[in-house]
Amino acid sequence: MTDTQKLKAVLADQPCKKAFVRSFGCQLNVSDGEKIKGLLQSVGYTFTDSESDADLIILNTCAVRENAEDRVFGIIGSMKHLKDSNPDLIIGISGCMTAQSHAAEKIKKSYPQVGFVLGTSALDSLPSLILECMEGARFASDTAEHTEICEGFEQVRESTFKASVPIMFGCNNFCTYCIVPYVRGKERSRRPEDIIREVEGLVQNGYKEIMLLGQNVNSYGNDLGGETSFPQLLRRINDIDGDFIIRFMSSHPKDATPELIDVILECDKVAKHLHLPVQSGSDDVLERMNRRYTIEKYLETVNLLRSRDPDFSLTTDLIVGFPNETDEDFKATLRLIERVKFDNIYSFIYSKRTGTKAALIDDKIPDEVKSVRMRKLLEVQRGITSEHYKRFLGKRMRVLAEEPCKKREGYITGKSSEFIICEFPGDSSMIGQFVEIEVTKTMNWAVEGRII
């Protein structure tokens, strides 16, 4: 009998047990949280939205920034009273934090209310750890790096029409500011047959958006001996029968090949949008980040896309205030966004991350300078977005209706193939369906339209 079967048998003999699962951070973490909930449901747990009502609490953590880690430690500390009032409560910590030995050791030594820690590649060990806690273990853990990818996890998905599908795990890039390779391990690609099978099942169950995930999604297949590349995988998914849209993130510019661009532009189900994180407009900063491309090389990809589709939608990530970023470095970033005309940027003030090479740099740039630069960056981008969105006026967009507008009664919001936020008059019956709209108004963060 497996530990999963044992746990199921134990729970079958007890009153209904409730679990509380909370995921922090990126979409891969959210996907892991859905797998955790699926596994718990398969052995007999139900779910609660209240920590105080739970028999099992799992915090699925993020380690990208130290303030995210500090926040989780604060939450763990606040749970001591829950354990005191319910000694049978099991508290577990999973996710990227646990892959850092210092964090796992701190949890074990300083937070006796925690019963187990679970590493990012050890989800199938969860039943074993819960059983150990039920049998009286003071502390159980599995934070080893498991290279084998386990398939067949049931998932309790947060949406009934949008689904995330991880296609690979880990990262080989070792950007100097990033902790991900240290907490997620080396790149490991899922077998294409497993991915196709999962997507086919989702489409058959009515899912309309499939988001393919990976830390560096367009390096998919590099570890499969050339069997299937990412562009080839996209074509295979595009051939699946059904009415759905394919998105993916995040891409690394060094792997954004002409073949990938061909697929995006030629495949009818692949979204006409590319999120291509550039991080800085300065070659000097990019070199110190170990990004392995230059701005000239980045612009080759942008120019190729725009030469074939001038209105193609691009978004990016930018880090402001990387250690010792000069005024000229920052001005180069401003010049880049003005030249490329991104539809949107996701910008962050550099956050020192212990364990990365960048954390060892003696940074002489004051925080207030970084804050001023961030405000300037956002100001410039708002102007770019306001002007650039005007290209959509009078045009049609196919939009997946997602939810009611929070501030506009009688309006629905969703995203177009170009990943543009769209608002339009409608009701909740449209949610989860594709609608055609004509754009009648543009703003600096969204467009408005009428249903055709």
C-alpha cells in the first residue's frame, strides 16, 4: 500500500478533515498549489477559506524577493496561536522558500508550530509527510532536488475556463539577480505527449485559455535531445481541435528565434502577443545581469516582429536600480521603451536577494534615486501606452470575457489575443466565452468597446 493509499484510509476513518492552502508568487507557484489541492482532495480532504477552521494548513511560498520571504515568516509566526488552540493542526510550508537550506533550517528551529516542509520538486512526497505528522513526528521534510517529473496529478483549478499548464521546470540561465535556478533546479522538460494529453483534456472540458508555463518557456525541449522544440510543441497544440487560445510565459530574448516568431504569426490559436523581458536598456547592465544578449540583438527580434506585423503587441519586464545603475544606464532604458513602444511594462525596483551574485555587489545608488527613476519610468510608459493603444481604435478584437468590472456596473472585462485589457457592456452570462468587440475608446491601461 502506498503512502497515498494509507493516508486515504486514515482519513476515511475520521470526521471530515479540512485543508487551507494558500499560494504566493508566480503562476508556476499557483499551478503547484492547484496540484497540492488536487492531491489533498484525492485522499479525502475538503477545503476551507478560514485558517482557524482548518485541520491542515499549507503555505506554498515564493522566494523571488526577500520581502516576500519575510512576509511568509510573519504569517507563520502568527499561526502559533492556531497550533496552541488545536494541537492536532498540521502546518506545512512548501514552495521555493523551502529549497533554501537557511530558510528550511530557520523554520525547523524557530517555528515549532510547523510540522513539515516540502520542496518544489517533491509534491508526490506530501502524503508521506502528512502521515509522519499524524503519527507524532516533530518535524518532517523533503527538500531534495528530484529530477524526475511526476505526471498524473489531479488539480483543483482556480478557474473553469483558464488553465495554466507547466511544460518545463527549472532554469539554466543564472541571471545574477535571480534566485530561481537555486530553488527550482536545472531545466527539465515534460514529455510532449504528456503536455498534449493534458491540453486535450482541458479543451474537452471547456477551457478557453491555455497558458503554457516555464521559467524560460522557449528553451523547452533543449534537454530532450532535439525531439521537440518549443515552436514545434506550439504547432502541435495549435492542431488540437477546439476553440481556445494559447498563451505562454516567460520567454528569454536569447531563445526568441525566427522559428518561434513564425509560429506566433502563423498559428491561429496562438495569441498575437509576446512577453519578452528585457530588464534594462543598457548593455553594461545586461552584461552584469548575465542576460547574454545585447540591446542590438533584442531589437533584431522586435524589428522582425514589427516588420511582419506593425501592430504586434509586446510587453516586457524591467528592473530599475540594479546595483550601481548610472543615470546614463537609466536613460538608455527610457530610450528603449520609447523606441519599442511596449503595450505594457512590468517594472520593479531592484531587490537584493541573498544567495545571488548581485547581492554581493556594493551598491552605491540611494533608494530615493531608485524611487525617482521608477516614477519617471512609469510616467513615460503611461504616455507611450496612451498613444500606442490608439492604433486599436475602430478595430475588432476577440476577447475572452473574464469577470465583471469592479468599478463599472454593467460592464465586463477580459483580455484580447494581444493581451490588452478590454472593457465592454455585458453581463455575467458572457464570462468564460469569447466575444467580438469594436474598440471605441482607449485609455492608458485598457481599451473600451462595444460588442459586435
